Amino acid sequence: MIVELPDTTTSQVSKTLVKIREEGGVVALGRVLTLVIATVPEGEEEAIEAANDASREHPMRVIVVSKDDEDDAGADAEESRLDAEIRVGGDAGASEVIILRARGDAAQDEQSLVMGLLLPDAPVVAWWPGAAPAVPGDSPLGRIAQRRITDASTQPDPQAALVHLAESYRPGDADFAWTRLTLWRAQLAAVLDQPPYVPVTAVSVTGAVDSPSTTLLAAWLSMQLGAPADCALTGLEHGSHGIHGVHLVRSTGRIELVRDQPGVATLRQPGQPVHDVALPRRSLRDCLADELRRLDPDELYGEVITRGLALVSQRAADEGVTV
């Protein structure tokens, strides 16, 4: 069911939610958190679809704050207006979706827009699918959220976005560039958990220049293995996005995990048969559901983005290579 509320207020939206629950039996008692999505009008549906899918694992209330870019011409002179849309039942998965389309002065205070619609005594997670604030933890939505999720891969310069995330990091921050590494990290850990237990002396990670996950993987491996890591980024003219492969050097030989076709990687180890390993690119829904499984700060991500990234960047600078 979809209920349209043109030219409304957050108070009226809240009253309408209560009325819907009373008349239709839709309750919020089983919701475990409030997910606040800050996006632009053209990005609404993709984010809502991912949230609806993730809500089957994490029942929640979804509040979408949709507004045009602030630097659009004439934004200051635009009439103040709030249009809302409420989706429940089959149109909202296992969640309640509230879309707030704010214009003019109504779009300037995001925190006031959502405060009256948050579930009582439930954690708040803020997600910016596209452009994120300069410092998510200090933004109006970031200040009321326990977790703050960004996506460096959607920025014009993903590698520069990583550096900025390191500078603006606050406990509770997260980024999908890190979440997309889960399968790679699990596979590499499984490989190194087998004999011979020989130290890794060098690490090389290759990927596309638009893949911040490639740089984070090199940073994580360098931290965990205590070995120098090279991060080689290729241009998009090669036609392959994301992480291309990982090479680990040990005295007993070289371990290679290379994704030479979409969704499948080839694992080569000394003295063992060649294996094909499923390594698909994680969907937006998978990344969101993964991040919502924990509401405490991801301390490992914090160490990688602040300390590990600096190790890779310093090594690249010493060798005259731009990462």
C-alpha cells in the first residue's frame, strides 16, 4: 500500500503512520532499527529496493530523505515544501518506508525532518548511497546515528574519497568499499590457514582505478601479514572493474588468487592443483544487510582506513607511484 501526502509536515506523516497501523494492522513492534537514507530523487528507488531486500533479514523502518543537490541553481529561492510518501505491506518488504521529498528551506535541516519519525529506543543507521557529507560523523544525520555508511566507489574520484574518509573517520563510520572485501578476505584467510605456515614476505594487489576496495585490500593484507604491499591500479580502458587479483610471496612459492572472469577467480598454490573459486561482486543488498548485522563500531575497518591505508600510500610515495 502506498499513501501520498503532498505538501505536508512530519507531524502529519507520523499521525498517518499511526492511522495506518490502527486500520490495517501494520505494526512497528518488531522493527529492530531505523535506517535513514540520504539521497537524490533519481537515486531513490535503487536504495529503497536494496533496503526492502535487506529488511527481510533486519526488519526496520526506512526513512528516505530525498532532495536535489544543494548547489543546484536557484535552490535558495525555491519554495519551501515537503511531500511525503508512505509505503507499507507488499510495497515495503518487511519494513515501513517513509519518503520525504524536501525542497527549499524544508531541505536545510535534515535532522528535524526525521527526528519525529524515528522508532523509539531503536538504533539509527544513516546511509548515503551517493554523495556523502564532508565529515559524516559531524553531519546532521550522522550525529543521531550509531552507524554511518558511505560508498567511496560512487564518488567522482574513489581513491581520493578513501583518503578523505581516513581524514574524517569517526568510530561508527563504515564504507561499502570495505564490505565488498568480505569474500576476498575470507578466501585469503582460508588459504593462509593451511600448511606450510611460512611468513608472507611481499604482497601485490591489482585492480581498477575506480575500485577503492583494491586499495583497502592491500592495506588490510599489509597490516595483518606485516609485509610490504604494492597496489597496482589499472585504467578503465582495460575493460575490467573491481579487484583483479592478489599475489602473496613466500619462501616456498607464490600464491595467486586472480579473478580473470566475472564472478570466478583462479587460485594457484605451490604443489597443489589449480582451483576455481566463486568470488562474485557483492550486490548493494548484500552489502547493506552485512553492515546492518553489527551496530557497534567496526574497529578493524577503523584501523585499516586510518593506519593501513597510510602504509600503502607511504610505500607508493616512496616508489614514486600514485595510488
